[in-house]
Amino acid sequence: MQGFQLTFMTEQNRRIDGKTAVEWLLHAAQELGCSGATTFSGAESFGADGHRHSAHFFELADQPVQVMMAVTAEQTVSLFERIANTKTRLFYTKMPIEYGSLGLEAEAT
């Protein structure tokens, strides 16, 4: 399939509509029928404003997190519209990709 790799960068404590941004993005991707999404936790980052974000020993709230997903063009438009209708700001990257699955599926037991 042809589509896009979307990667959102956020912090562990960022919230959208009462959920963490990570949870909100994963739920939205699943509702839109995306093939899957993965999250990655980072040790440290900084944003366009120069503010540094990091995971501290006792406090993980400001820990940087990435949410990466492979989506179709239609899913991209729908997800971006959903984000635009929230009261939040998310940084993202969008790259054209080819994606699919290889190999045999596991047999049901």
C-alpha cells in the first residue's frame, strides 16, 4: 500500500480531551482503521521554542514520547481534521511510504 508514516512528538503529560495525547492518538488511529501504531519514549528533547523536555528520576510527566503510525492518505486527512478540532498543538512529521505485511499469519489455536 501507498501511504504516509506519521510521527507525532509530544510529552507524557500532554492531554487531549481528558486523555493523554498518546492514548488519544492511539485511540483515534484505531477508530480510523489504521493498521497499527507504536509509541517510543525518549530521554530528552527540545521543541521549536527551545524548551527542553526530559524524563526525571522521580517525575516522568515531561518525558518526550513519539507516536508513529502508517496510514492511508484518507486516514491522514481524517486524523488531521480530528486534531484540528481539539484544543491542542502537536508537532508531526509526514513521510510518503510503501507499507504492508510479509510472511504467514500465525495459525489460530
